[in-house]
Amino acid sequence: MPGTTLPIEPERRLTWEQWQAGRAERRRLGNMVARAVIRREESSSDARLRASFDGERGPEFNKSFEAT
């Protein structure tokens, strides 16, 4: 990182593949204690949400939001 004054130890650096593998493991462990999708089934804002998101309560998971 340009301009940083923090020392970075070479043994603490991760490759992208190592980071992804670690993230997958953290997600796997997290799914063991809580379900993956935590979206509520219904709420008091359903009418507004469904009007905004084509009948769904929110944007699709794992899909980037596109503002209109």
C-alpha cells in the first residue's frame, strides 16, 4: 500500500487464493451455527419492498445492486 507506515511482515502476507480458502472456511464454520440466508419471511414494509424489487423483498443475494 503506498504511503503506509505500518510494517508488513512477509510471513503474514496472503495470496488471493489463500484468502479465498480462509474465507470459505470461515463461511463454512459460520453456517454450522446459523443458517446462510437470514432474510425475514415477512415484515411491515413488504408492500414497499416488493414494489421496489419486482415482487421480491430485496435484491438477489450475491448480485450487485444497480441503482436506477
